[in-house]
Amino acid sequence: MTTALQSPPRRNTSRLQDASLLNGPMLLLRSIKGFRRSQSWAWLASIPLALLGLGVFTFSARAEVALSDLTGPQAAAFLADNLWLFIATILVIFMNAGFAMVEAGMCRQKNAVNILAKNLFVFALAVTAYWVIGYSLMYGGSVIDGWLYFQGLFVDPDPSGALECAAAGDTGCLVPAVDFLFQSAFAGTAATIVSGLVAERVKFGEFVVFSVVLTAFIYPIAGSWQWNGGWLAELGFIDFAGSSIVHSVGGWAGLVGAMLLGPRIGKFVDGKAQAMPGHNMAIATLGALILWIGWYGFNPGSELAMDQYVAYVAVTTTLAAAGGAIAATVLSTITSGKPDLTMIINGILAGLVSITAGCGNMTFAGSWLAGAVGGLIVVLAVAALDSAGIDDPVGAFSVHGVCGVWGTVVIGLWGVDGMDPGAAGIGLLNGGGINQFFIQALGAAAYGIWTVVTCWIAWQIIGGFFGGIRVSEAEETQGLDIGEHGMEAYPDFASS
């Protein structure tokens, strides 16, 4: 074998059956008439692509045969449900652009590249971590009943279960691939919320590591308690689209990071909060509108089927956002003397977060009122965090953390049992008693405690391993764009 490798003439006359594993593929290729040596590696490189194509073809053919077994109405419902969830997924993924623009616009110019990089990269991390293990921890089989689930690493794309579900005449029969994609977008949202709270002073690499831990373990385990039939679901806890599961988890995780980091240089002088205006309110406003549109994937998509209730959820979502915007604008005008654009933006987002848990369990009037109260809460919460000496550059905890808790417990105040007209009240104030309120409060508290404890441990370990999670004072003063990325967002414009 060694001689053959060193002697081209003998290698040319070797028989394929006598060749080694290393020589075999090349001898086989050379036996093809007209094959030239210069093409060898190109042909070899095409083999994995060909195998991938064959696998996709086989998968598609298998799925098509199974789909052909469905009746017309069954196939139509199956395709409509999966198509709708795919469209909703695209809307939720597009929310990453909204988060990036809101955060970048509300922060200073010298940190814009850092913020955009975090928001863009964190989704790639979230999808990967959730694909490897997160989805399994959230929707796998029971390991500790009600508390911990696991189904092995990676996502099984086999659609046979969904097709059998559709053949049985059920709705909401989702193929694993589209369901995974939808759920991974939610995981990415939780991590993106953290970015706003730790903005302008966290190390990029340390934030990246934390985002992986959050989306691979902390968020999925907590989510399984409700969305995989865990102990909270068994109690009757309601969180339709994630006021607590997604938004408050992201808010609490970021709050722990913000407290460990401490405030930005110059934020507090003699104990008083100083204004640190954002550099581009135009893109912050556009970001808010993108988020509002994306929420139509977040909430109506959580119906997980294209049915008569999708439009209902879209209306409750819209009314809550409107109520939040109006209430926040009115209160900020009263307290500051003039309408504050940042509060209009945060009021819209507060209303959206406030309805996310109850978008399927609120009347239209109840939805607007829930959003309006959220709009009032966010203005007060921003002031309260400043008074407590906690630096939240974009108001992320006030929007996602505080209003996430509010959106969860409001169901126990005036929620209703479903979306049908005349649905019975389940809240304390509309004849449902106090039981649901206590269940909602327990769920909100459970998510808060779990996230604070686990994220404090995670931040501490990451900081200890990498020598802290905050950039140096000189780097923070200069700006993270230069210190962390070696570039500027607006190199042709001088800083004011």
C-alpha cells in the first residue's frame, strides 16, 4: 500500500478490488470514461450534496405518499394549519429586526454595532441550542413527571405522527419541523430581551455564552411546566403565548445581569438618574412598528391552527397595544409635561406583553383595559427602577418583566373561559372567584424564582470563568463598537 501511494504508474494499473480505502474512490472515479484528474476533488465534494438531495427526495416522497392518503378536507386542514404556523414563524423571526432597532435606537451611537451584532447573532445561537437540546427538554417525554422532560438530542423531523393525526380528523396536526421552527423563534425572543437590559456594558463573548445556556436549558425547562403538560398546566395555569414563559423569563434573566453588571458610567450622579438619550429615535419607532406586526405571529400563531379563533386573537392583541400606547402617552405627558416618544414606544410594547398570556382568554374590552393598565405600569416601573439604582437602558424589564407578570395575573382578575361569545368569567372581578388569580400569581412567581436563581448561577459561573462580564472602563467610555468589534455604525459622521 505504501509503495502504491508513492508510485503513480503502479497505482494506475491497480485493480479496484485490490485498492485500499484511501485509493478506492479515486480508482472508481478514474474508471469513468472522460474523467480528468483535475475534476476528482470537485466530483468527490459533490457526493455529500448528492446524498443530501437524495435524502430530501426520499423524505418528500414518503411524506407525499402519506399525504395522498388523506381525504380532501383532511389534507386541506393539514396544509392550512402548517402553512399558517410557518407564516407566523416568519413574523416572529422578523421581530428580531424590531428588537434590534428599538434597542440600538434607544442607546448611544458608539454602541450601535455591538447591539446590532448581539441581536443578530443571538438568534443563530438560540436556534442551534434549541435544536440540539432545548426543544427536547421542552417537549420531550417525561423524566420527572410535571417538572423535567427529555427526548434525546436533536429534533426528529419524521412527519408520520402529524399525518396520522390529520387522518384521524384532528386539527392542529403540525409536522415537527415547522413546530420546532416556531418554538425556536420564541426561545430567541427570550434571549433577545436580555440584550436590552445589559446593553452598553456587557462583554460580547460572555453574553453569547449566557444566551446559549438560557435557550438550551433555563427557558425550555421552565416552558415545559406549562406548554408540555407540566405541573403548572395541571393546576390550570394559563399562559396562551408567553407573558411569563417568554417575556418575564427574558426580563428576569436580564435583570439579574443588569444588577451584577451595575449601571453604565454616568447613569447615576449623586444617586440621581441622568438621562442618556438614544441616538436614533426614527429606527426605534420603526422597530416598535415591526414588533407590533410581528406580534401577529406571536399571539395568533400560538393558536397552532388556522381556525375561527385566529382573527379573535389578532383583535385582542391590537386592542391591548392601542390601550397601552394611549395610557402610557397620557401618563408620561402628565408626569413630564410633554408626550415622551420613548414612552409611546414602550407603552405599545407593554400593551402587547400584557395581552400575550390572555389573548385567548379576554373579551375585547378586557383586552384594551389590560393593555392600558400595562401602559400605566411601564411608565411607573421605569421610574421605579431608576429610583432603585438599576440601569435598564431601554426599559426592557419594565416592558417584559413587570408587564409580563401583569399580563399573567390579569387573567385571574377579568379573564374568561375561552373565545366564544358569552364565555363564563374565570376572574375575581367577573364572577370566577379567586382561585384562578392565585394560580396565575403562583405561576408568575414560579417563573420569576426559577429564572432569578438559575440565571444568577449562570452569570456568576460565566463571570468567574472569563474574568467578569463587564467591559473595562476605558472600553465603555470609548464605546463597545470599537472595543468589541473594531468598527463604527456611522464612520462617516462625527459624534455629537
